[in-house]
Amino acid sequence: MLVNTYGGTLGVLMPFLSKEYGWTRAELSASVMIICTGLLLLGPVVGALVDRIGLRRIAISGVILFCAALFGVGLSGPSVWSWYLAWTLVAVVNPMANNLVWTAAINRSFRKRRGLALSIGLSGVGLGTFIAPLFAVWTSRLFGWRGAYFSLGLGGLLLAVPVIWKLFLFPDRTQAAARPSGNREASAEAAGLDGPEIAEILRDSRFWRLLVSVTLVSAGIGTLMIHMQPVMRDAGVSAGAAARYAAIMGPSAIVGRLFGGYLLDRLPARLVAAVTFALPAVPCAILLRYDASLLLSVCATIATGVSLGVDGDIVAYITARYLGLRRYGLAYSLIFGCYAFGAGFAPVVAGAIFDVSGSYAIMFKILIVGLLSSAALVASLGTPPKFAV
């Protein structure tokens, strides 16, 4: 939940930061691109470590350092470079506390109901999306925008105490499977980690189709997450009302995640993915003709929330099904890194387009084409390989 709060928070605080320092929306959106670039560059390093030493030590240090770095964002300003530096520190520790670590544990622990297990385990994304905008509005009114980030860092650390305690108390069940041995093939098979080595994965066209489709869909979701509230504000919706609309994404993400997990266990994953990867095109089309009405606001946020909820599960599930568990950490980190990069880069482009043209229309039209292409790519993956688990 903690690592997914910055998107909804930034959408709330963006107008205040622009007013106080004169930073453009493209400059502010660059913080998310920095986060996502960190996932792209450092995620494979963390993924390889998860494959080799397990997740416990990585997760404990990652959660603590992430909360400390988020607190540090509140110290930035007035120079925009201090803003970039603060988010660079968040980006460095973010891969150690993100989905990469938690999905590796879930995929190794569940086989029969893996889709449902992933949906339940990652439902904190929806909870974070629900809480973040409301929490940011409340804390910024009481303490200013700096206080919002201070509160996120300190509050997140307090919420993480039970998780940290459990990780300290119980052994890392994934570590034995990940620990190197004299015969790596035998140890992987004994641990039930089937699938190809990374060199074979990189030669598989399905890996590249999945990577491109995931990048395209994340561009749509990332843009909607960051810029939906500014679009609403530009149309005359108040800050509080826009935050309440954005909060709808949270419950929608939880419902979408649970329903998506249920479908993944019963229907071909590529078909479920094709439908859900196309879904963000709906709110993009709505925002092209947005008139601040209640109906359009609710429909746009619900569709975005459901997409956010389902797509995270699908990326983890399909990676395990089509590329195996033997090198899941590294393969998933590469795919999720591109997912993160798309989610970080596209909002910056959207902000730049708005700064130049005064409208998001061009960006939303580009995203609609990209999202439909993403659905077609993931639908083309075909039947999972024989080693699929």
C-alpha cells in the first residue's frame, strides 16, 4: 500500500506546489518518472537478489528506507532540483519495497489459487489509492504540503511495524529455494521453480510482446492517476471534490483486483488481460469530453480504479505462467520496470503537452490507440508453455 500512495498524493498537491514555486505540471510529474526509472534500472538488481538470497532482508530494509525517503520529500524546495533529488532517493529504495518482492513470495507459495492469492495480497494498492488523496487534502490543510509528506513517511512507518515484526519473527521460506548451491538446476527443481533460464527468456518473443503491452497500458494508467484530478480542477471541480472522486479509485481497484484474480484462476489469462488492458481507454475517452458532471466523474474514476487493480495482478500472474518461476525475480523486474517507466514517462509527456497546448486532448487520443494496441499484443501470447505452473 505504502509504495502506491505518491501518485494520488501528487495529484492533490500539484496545484499547491505550482502556485507556491511556479513549477510546471511537467516538472512536477517528473517525480513519478524518476521513481519509475529507478524501478527500470534497479529493479533487475533487486530481482536477481530475490532469486539468490530470498526476500526477508530486502523487504525489511526496503520498507524502512522507503518511509524515510518519503519523509525527505517534504524537505524539498524552493529549487526544483531539490524536488528531483528527493524523489531520486525514493527511487533508489523503492524497488526493495515494491510489488517485485511481494509477488515473488506469493507466486512461490501458491499454485492452485494463485490469481486469487495475488489479488488479495496486492489489494493494498487499492487501499492506498483510496486513502492517499483524502489524506493529502486533510494533512495539507492542517500542515501544508510539506506536512503531507512528513505524515506519509511517519504514518507509513507506523503502519509497517507489524509487517516488519512478522518478517523478523518468521523464517524466509523463499530463501532456501533461492540460495545458490553446487547444482543450481537440481536445487531449482527441488524447490518447484520451473521455467527457462534468463537467456532463453530474452529470446522468447512472448517476453517482448508482454513487455511492450505492459508498457503501453501503464502509460495510460499512469497518466490517468496523475492528471485526472488536474483535469477535474480545470473543469471547475473543487480540490476536495476532485480528491473524493479520486478516492473512488481505491475501492474500485480492490473490487477489480479480487474479481480479476477470480477470473485468472478460471479463464485464459491472456483473454482476461486483453479486456482489462483495453479498459483504461474508457476514462481517456470520457476525459476528452469531460464536463465536470457527477456521472462522467464517477465513471472515469471507477474504470481507472478497476484497471489499476486488475493490471498489477495480471502482470505478475502472466509472468509466472509464461516465463516460469526459476528466474521469476529477474524476468518480472524487467517487465515491471518497463511498466513503471511507462507509468512515469507518460504523465511527464501529458504535462508537457498541457503546458504547450493548454489541453490534454492530444495525449488522451494517443493513449486510446496505445491501449487498444496493448490489448491486441497480450491477446496474441497464445497457450502457456508446458512448464507453466
